[in-house]
Amino acid sequence: MAKAKKEKLFLPGFFAPFAEKIKGKKLYCSFSGGGDSLALLLLLLYGQKEYFYTLYAVHFEHGFRGEASLKDGEFCRKKCEEKNIPFQMICLNVPANRRAGEGEEEAARRLRLAAWQKIISDPENEYIVTGHHAGDVAENILLRLFRGGNSSSLTSLRTFFTVKKMQFFRPLLSCTKKDLEEFLHSQNELSWCQDSTNKEDFYRRNFLRNRILPDVYKTFPFAEKGIGGAAKALACDAAYIEEESEKAFALFRKNNFSLELLYSLHDALLIRVLRYFLREHSGGEIIPDGAMLQRVKLALEQYRKRQKEHNGEALYLPIGGTEEKFFLFANGRLQCVKKENSGKGKLLLCNENDLLKQKKIIFREKNFVIVLELSGGTASTNEKNVFYFDCRNLVFPLYVSLWQGGEKMIPFGRSTPVLLKKLFSDAKIPSWKRGDHPLISDGNENILCAGTLRRSATAPVSESSSLLLKITLSDPEKFV
């Protein structure tokens, strides 16, 4: 059986299933110098004459392992010279280019993608080829499973995929590491680079590879083949759901992003349609998770219910993973909008024109809901958690922020400012609960109200007030 697998890699037709896509194209092999990428490079070299593609090798020096990393780069350069394959090494220096809060693997991936974007000049006719194999598929399934991924997430390692308009090609997904090492030995390739960090169980993938999966395969000898079979079945299911989701998104777009159509979608389609929508409208790759799906479903339900009684409302819902981008539910359609940040931790709540266009604006956050509406009547004194302001004396735009510790406000009925910290302390609100009390301020940085705790003396309502701003604050779980 092992011999048959090994010979499979020798067959001239190894790349036959992919011939239609790769024939005559430029192929850039991501060559780390490890056994997997060395086997990939040799296989690509053997297939070059049959499929007439142009082959290049690219090595990324990440800057993690000092002299050992540079030696790997030299090994790759010499191997490519020996095989007469054009080669380039790119130094990323990941430790020096990590962003605040960014992990090493995340930073390395971002920098590699940025480097590939400089290399790829004709995306339709160029492929980036990587050496991911069956072992990577198993690790990926478990990692995504632990994170609660759906079938698309669990099978994200696919033979062909596109990122930032660049085409990636993974031809070895059905080959095990043992298959590849046997192939290398048959080609008299007895040594390759060994990355010492692969032995460090600190990395989650390494923990699975070195400690979990070996025991699983020992206890369940059929598991490796079984995981591979499950991956193919899941990928088949995911492909069908994605095809239906693309049809649903096309209809969604054709109907001007109708909220009623969105409301009718099954969850399996809805979460993917949201991803396509965000990809098209947010300017980035935002992947909705289960929490976002539930927040959108709740917002859809509430918007739909309220439209029957309060037509003309606009509902803003923050998009997870961003600070300034929001879903906007308004006029029966979904939009993606960017909210201005004042640079002082204050996010734009609304402009005066926003209020004039919409009868009511609902701003929904994780811990609170803010409802803004114009009123031509008199201020009611019996409504709980409701504040009224004279619009003529307000300076727009209005902003929302969370308590930082040094803010002051002139409470209603007083003429001198008081630290919000004192107001919170007097009300016996612990520091960990103060984030549930949004601070709403005007364009002059005057705080209008500190959640439901207190309103300020800014823009008080008088007998001559003809247009009022009504601000209602609510708990998200109680808001309907």
C-alpha cells in the first residue's frame, strides 16, 4: 500500500486534476526548506515540462531564529541553484513589525500576504503554491472545531482559494507527511531544514501535532484516514451551502439589500451572506462568527417588529472586530457605515441631518441601547431613563464614549462641574459596571448624560423650546 502511494507521486499525471487551471501559468512555490515544501518543489519541477508552467521559488525569512533561520535561507538558495529554479528570499523581520496585540503567527501571515501582493502582478495567471498536506488538514479541522467553526471554517484548507485577489494552490492535501518523506528518500533527498520552533508546544498547532494527534492515531489507527474522509465530506457540504449562499447574496444585492429578504434566510445562508456583504462593503475581510449572527438576527427581529409601529427608524449595530464600522438597518435595507472617531475615544453618534432624515435613531451596543428622536411636544417627567434637551442649544454632532476616569459634567441644577467618578461613587456603581453607562456628549465636548445616572445642565428645556431631542437609554435584553 505504501509503495502504491509513493508511486502515485511519481506519476507524470500527478497534477492532471489541476491541469486546466495551472497549464501555462506562473507558479510561485512557497519554499521554506522543510520536507513538505521540498517535496512540493520537486514535484512542481517534474510537472513543469508536461504542463508548461513557469516555476519560481520564494523563501520567507521571518527573523525568529537568528542564525538558524539564515542558514535555512541559504539551504533553499543552494537547492534552487542546483535545480536551476529562479529563487528569491524575502526578509520579513516579524518581531520588529508586529502590531500591538498581534500574535507572532498572525503578524507573520499578514507580512507574508503583503509580500505576496508585491510579487503577484497578474493574479489571473499566477498561483502561489504551498505545501500544506493531510496532517495540516487534520490540525486545521481540530483548531477550527475548538473555535466553533462551521463547515466552511472547518474546511478552510482547500486546494484552490483566493485571498486579496491572489490565487493559492495546495496540491498536497491528500498526501500524508510519511508519503512526502518516502518520496524525498526515493529521490535521494535525505536532508532538509528542521525548524526548531516546530517542537515548541507553546504554539497550539504544534501542541496538536506533537502531543494530541500521535496518541489519537495510536489509539484509533483508522483516525487519520477517517479525518481525511470527513474533511472531504464537509468540504462537499460547505461547497453546496456556499453556492446557495452566493445565489442568495446575488438576490439580496438585486433587491437593494432588502432586510425582509435577509430575515427570510436560514442561518447557514445568513452568516455567509453577511460575510459576502461585509467583504463588498467594509473594505476588509471580516468573518462573522456565531455571536455576530445572533446579534444580527436579534436586530432584524426587533427592527421588523418595530417597523410595524414606528416606520422610519434607523438602527446602528456595531460590527465585531472593528471600532468604527456598523451595520445600519434603515429604510428597509442593510448598509455598512463608518462612524467618525474624534480621536479621544468618542464615536460619532449622529449628525443633525441624521436626525432630520430619520424619525428615530437606535444605537445598539453590547451593554446598552441608545434611542435618539426629535420631539415637538413637551418634555415628559414620568418616563424612566429618558432625558430631554433643547435642540436649538445643542452643538452637533453628538458622540458616545465610555468612562475613562477624568471626565467632568455639570449636573442638572448645578453651575459647577463634578467628576463623573464622584457621581458613580455616590451612586455606589462599581468601576466594572461603569462601562454600562455610555457618556453622550455634544460637539463642544459637553457631556449631556452619563448613562441613566444623571443628565447635565446643557441645553435645558424651557417653555420656549419648540424642538426637543429625546434620549432614551435601555438595557439590550429589555429593549424591544
